[in-house]
Amino acid sequence: MKHRLDELAAYLKETGVDAAFINSPENFFYLTGFLTDPHERLLGLVVFPEADPIAVLPGMEKAQLQEAGWTYEIIGYADHEDPWQMIKDSMNQAGITNLQHAGIEKEVLSYGRSESFFALFDNVKVHDVEGKLNEMRVVKDEQEIAVLKEAAELADYGVKVGTEALSEGVTEMEVLAAIEYELKKKGVAQMSFSTMVLFGEKSGHPHGNPGDRRLKEGDLVLFDLGVVWKGYTSDITRTFAFRSVDEKQKAIYETVLEALNASLAISRPGTRVGDLDTAARQVITEAGYGEKFPHRIGHGLGINVHEFPSMSHLNDGVLKEGMTYTIEPGIYDPEIGGVRIEDDVLVTPDGYVTLTETPKELTIIK
């Protein structure tokens, strides 16, 4: 992790920022190797252009941070102690007293905590360092890619379990429970987000809520799930037909698959990010379903299941080797159901590979 801290410190020096306070558990993990959920307690990392960084977290987790390989100072506080005063005392002891420019994650740091942080200093100017952290995290190294592949394999397994649990009369929640139970047995402690298993007309809602809807012949079945694995996430969507499929459902499915392939076909270094959305949207619009595709084509994928960049048609950024993201076109009709197909994608030197490998051709579950 030292090279990441060094890169952030060099950025602070280059931009004239005296110190940065990193507050999000995800960025804390990225820079320290320790992933934790502090709940309401303060978790933070103070990074300087030249001095060694300081970590602050609940004292009961200090040993775990050290076990993760952290060799710099740790402020491990008890619940009755004021961690902000401890941060100030530690900085004073290190001779860091005159901060004029401080960096924060503007989208993360709460108003209350920003007040507490800036109360430590006088007349400090605020700088956003979140953009730099996003830039660092967007390109994955070999170790990150290896973990993301494992997470994608587990997502594929979840879909397999789901299809095997389908039978006449089973409920969405029963299938969902089977998926998560089998993933727990594989060692998955946490899903990336609330698992979606949607039958029939309920698949016509992009973010539907699983419930007691029972499966019947002719239903479309939509699975959307992912896991958190060694600090990294996966996200897969597959749609199946149960026992039979009508022509309208088939036409929607084939259109979504064509849209997915259109985006994948241009996934390579140098492609404008927004063009991935445009390519898929053009296919769906020309087929007459434009109004039934209400969301962007995808999102960045890594420590967060939804992270930088946002894969909308407005994004003028370009793809880089090592980027990972989702491609997930969909068409939704509340009367007959919806179809979404989603892959996790890695940009390679001359193109892409999909980390998720569950077949995408229309499959009828008998």
C-alpha cells in the first residue's frame, strides 16, 4: 500500500495541500489494506505531503490494522475519548501546526465531521482530493484484478444456484434465500447489494423488490446479485424464461443482448466512456424500446459496487487498460416483464474480457 500513499502524498505536494483527511472506509482500505465498518465511530487517515501518515480508528481495531501491515502511527481511541483532540495532539507532536490548505472527500465527509476537522485549525482552505483517489482507484493492479475475477466467479455461482432453485410455485424470496445460503457456504460474508430475484411482471421494474410472488410458466426471471470478496465486489444480471417464452419476450431479450454486444464491441483503451452508453441505446431505440431503457449503461466496479466512473452518455472520459466496470442494458415492460443482461468488464491492452461468464443466450428453464 505504500506506493499508493506515496502517490497521494506527491499529489498533495504538487497541489499545495498541507494535509488530507480520508474518511471513507473504502479509501481507508485502499490506502491501508484494512477493511472495516466503524459504524458511527470515526475512522480516518491523515496524509501529509512529506510527513508519515496517521491512522485514527476505534482502539478495539488497532491490532487488526497492524496485522494488515500498517507500520505508521495509529490513534486508537476509546469510546469516552475525543479522537479529534487526539489527532491535533499527534500533529502538534510531529511539528505540523500551520495548516492552510486541507483536503477532504467532499462527497463523503459529513457536515458535522467537517466542522470537527476544520475546528482543529484556523482559516483553512478546503480542497477536494476525491478526484485524485478516484483516478488512482479506477485502474486496477494485478492483485485487484485477481480478486475481482474471484468475486465474479462467485456471482456466476449465485446465478447457477438461482436457476437450479426454480420450480413451479416457488417464491422469489425462497430462491433468494437459496442463493445467499449457498454463497455463505462458499465463504461469502456479504452481498454487494440487496439481491434481486424477480418473477414475471415484477422483472419489469429495474429495481424491483423480491417478495412472495410465486413462479409460473411463461414468467421471465431476473437475477441481479453480487458479492463482496476480499474487499472487492461483483455485479451480475441474467434473465431467463421459465418453461416457455412468447414472441414479445423473445424480441425484448434479443434486443438487449444485441445492445450489450454493441457496447462490448467498442470496449478498448481510448474509447470515450459515453460512447458505450450511446452504442447500446442506439440499438434499443432503433428497435422501438428507447423509452423502456431508463438508466445508464453501467458503472465503475471495484471496492464499491457502484464507483467512478458513471457510464452515462455524457461522460467524456476514456477507457484505460485495467479499468473494470459493468455493462447492463435493459428493457422494462410492467405488463410482460423486463430483461436486463449485465457483465463485469475488464479493459485489456487491445480490448476487453468479461469477468462474469454465465452464458448470455436466451435460456428457457424447464
